[in-house]
Amino acid sequence: MSHISRASLIFEFKGVQHDLVLQMVLWQLPRPTRDRPHGIKYLLYLGRAGKTLVRYDNEAGKGDHRHLGSSETEVSYDFLSVDRLLSDFRGDYAAHGWRWTE
């Protein structure tokens, strides 16, 4: 019988301001993986009317990457730390004029 370890939730937030939706979820994995050598699984999303404005994620098989705009194009992302990830995400949406008041 094999034991399947579960990820631990680090942080979760979902909010709506006017027509913007912000979602941030981060998990600590029980151990690093090939796709997530830092041991963190994440989804950071800012969207409007069901369309992606900025999204950072690292789904299995794809590694760390981001999406800018509703394009399905993925751009590789160099994960350095959780703090840097959040800062880069906020910087990307601010650079495009999208504002989230905290």
C-alpha cells in the first residue's frame, strides 16, 4: 500500500473589486518535484469578465510560467522565492494599468 502525501495550503485569497477578480493560492508540496523543484505549487490570477489579464501558475508538466492577457501563450518564469513571485505578479498587472487596492 502506498501513502500519498498531500500539499499544505500556505495562502489563499479570492476577491472581487468592481469588474476585476483576483485569486491567489499557494501550496507547500510534501517534497520537490521535477516540475516544481522549489516545492511550491501556485496559481495567481487577475481577470475581468472571465478573461485572463495576468496569470502565473506551475501546473504539472509545464513548470513555472505566466500568461499576460487572454492569449494562451505561456512565457517561462524563473521562480526565485514566494515574495518575488508575488512582487512580480503585482508588478505585471500594475504595469498594464490594472489596479487592485489592498
